[in-house]
Amino acid sequence: MIITANGNQFDTRLEGPEGAPVVIMSHSLCCDLGAWDELAEDLKKEYRVLRYSLRGHGKSAATPGPYDFALLAADMTAIQEHYGITESHIVGLSIGGMIAQEFALRYPDRVKSLVISSSMCALPDGAAALWPERIRLAAEEGLAATVDASMSRWFVEGSLKDRPEIEARIRKMILETSVEGYVGCCHAIAGIDLKDRIPAIKVPTLVIVGREDMGTPVSSSELIHRQIEGSRLVVVDNAAHQLAVDKPGIFNAEVCKHLATAV
């Protein structure tokens, strides 16, 4: 369902029984709400599941960038408000996990718990130079020029050999991302600086990452885990960035375990 929130049109999907606890999902760069298909299918029996495509991703409209996390967290708040939601669990992967952290800091009364997957609170050493180059490449050559590099970072080599439908699905999401939305979100990531703020997060938090994740390495999740007191860290073997799609059995089980205890 396309809605207008925070001055922008967003593609959203709300499923699950009315009155059930709400789980909001925020996906990675160059994906859309379809990246959560497997998790939503598992959760919607017991939870009210709200997912949305970030601005400039999927069927959501783009606005000129650069974006920052204050804007992206305000988007999530406005989408909540559109559906009359005042409190929810939040599951975020990659930039979605960064938005989740910012959201929890700005709107703590709206958050029951967090799942921060394949994410970071500050740029890893040596990563600052990557983002201007990615912005330049997308602006000059389009998102098609980024597909192969993204897929090699997001999945362990050979892991999609027998799952061509997943590879096709993710490649399609990348190609359908607007250059404006991609560049706007890249600027937000390039400026991330949450490390010294996130100790203020006090809700139950699961931090989960693939051991082979190159873009947001295990060390980044370990830093989040250290900064958020009482958080739980899970490292998934033989997995890279796109945990929710690549390892849905493990990922969904950990999220369900977290939600069941985050009361």
C-alpha cells in the first residue's frame, strides 16, 4: 500500500492480527520490503508486521539527497503514525539497523526492542573512501554498475549456486533502486557517527551478523554489542551480509527467540 508520510510516498505492507505486538522492519541499501518476505511469513501469525521500502527504494518515491539518519528515522516515525502505531519492536538490517539505532535514540518511548543485523554504528577503519566512489559510480553509470560488486559482498561465494531464484530476486531489487535514493542513503551511511550515543539505548537488543560479512564486519557488530549494555551478540557462520534472505532459518529463529523474551 502506497502512503504519504513525512512528505514522501512510501510503499508499505501491514500484515498480522490486529492488536498483536507490532514489529517494524527496515531493509538494507538497494533492497525493498520484499527482502523481509521470509521473516514476515514467520512472524505474521503472532505479530502485527509492518514493513516499508526506504525512500528511493522499490516503489517508494525518491527525493533529492543527501539524506541523514534524522530524516530516515523521521520517515519510520511518520509511517508508524500513519498506521496509528505508538510502540513497536524494530528489526533493521544494514542501513536499516543504523536507522533503528537512530530511531531508538530519538524516539525511545516508541521502541520495545531492537534487532540490529549486519550493521554498524561508525565506519570501520579504511571505509571512509569507499562511499564517495560508490556515489560517483552510481551517479555516472547507474545502479547496474554496482550489481556484481554488491552480490559478491552480500553472499558467501557459491552460496547461491543452487538458489537462482534468490539471486534473481536480489539483483532485481538493486536494479529497481533509484539513483537518487541510493546516493541519498550513501551520504547518510558515509556520515554515520552513533558510537558515543548508543550507550543511551536501554531496550532489549539483539545484534546479529554473518561471520563472512565484508561490508559491516563482525568487529562492527562487536562494537555495537559493547556499546549497548545487555545486548546479545550472535555471529552466524558461513554467512555474509544478507542474513535474512541467505540464512532465514537461523535468522528467523534468533529473531523469534529475541521477540519472545523482549517483554
